[in-house]
Amino acid sequence: MIYITHYNSPIGDMLLACKENKLIGAWIEGQKYYFGNLKEKVHESKDEEIFIKTKHWLDRYFNKQKPDINELELAPIGSDFRQRVWKILCKVPYGKVTTYNNIAKQIANEMGIKSMSAQAVGGAIAHNPILVIMPCHRVVGTNGNLTGYAGGIDRKIFLLKLEQVNMENLFV
């Protein structure tokens, strides 16, 4: 059974979803791929333990307290390839950025192959079902372009500025 609840964030209303008390989704209202491809019936609940922890985590994040992603049990639903990409996303430090190409190189290395498409990585990142917490906003184009955020570029910029990322070499 999937439970949902809402969280009012500085970047808009967020829909949180969990299954078996693990977070499977955190979407910003109006974003691309809102609610992912979940087809199960959902039930509204704000009392799930993971929701209480997630809301507390998000409160601290938006107050610049740098909560650790490992405080939350995450269970995003996606292919093996997407899971690999999302795992790497979770390792990008607060206040830092990486590139789609860098993640593609890491994936290729893990898989023991010569190369991996940065566009394929971008596709996996675009389908990240746990925005803000799994920090896809910290991924930029090779030349510093602020591209490809399902929640919108304005929100990506907001989150990077919140984390005090040096925006000098980043471009819209």
C-alpha cells in the first residue's frame, strides 16, 4: 500500500509517497513526471514514521542545516540503470555540483565498459522520484549550463543558492 502526504516547501507544495515505511517519492507540484509511474491506489496519511522524518529532514534542509541523506530510508522505484545513477546522485556533497558527463564516466567504470552516454544519465536523472533529497539539482552540463531540472530551472537555481554553490561559472 502506498501512502501520501503533503509538505509545503519554499519551492512549492511537495507530494511525499511511501511504501512499507520507506520514501519512494518527493515531487514538486507541477514538475515533469509528477507522481512518476505509480499506478497503485494511494491513501492519505501524515502519521507514517518516514513522513515525520522526511518533513523534519526537509525543514532542516531549507534552514541550511545540511541534513544527511542517510537519515532517511529511500526506496525509489526505477530500472537498474536509474538506480545506479540515483545512487551516485546521493553521493554528491551539499554545496557542490557535478556533471552529467562525470556521472556517465562513473557508471561506465562501475559497469566495466568503455563509455556511457551522458544523455542516458540525463534521462535517468530527469526521472528522479525523490527531488531535493536525492540531489539532482546538483548536476550541471559539462560547460556549467544549468539544464534539465524536472522541477524547473528557477527551482534548481534556488536550491543551488540555498546551498551556497558558487554560481560564478554556472549559466542558464
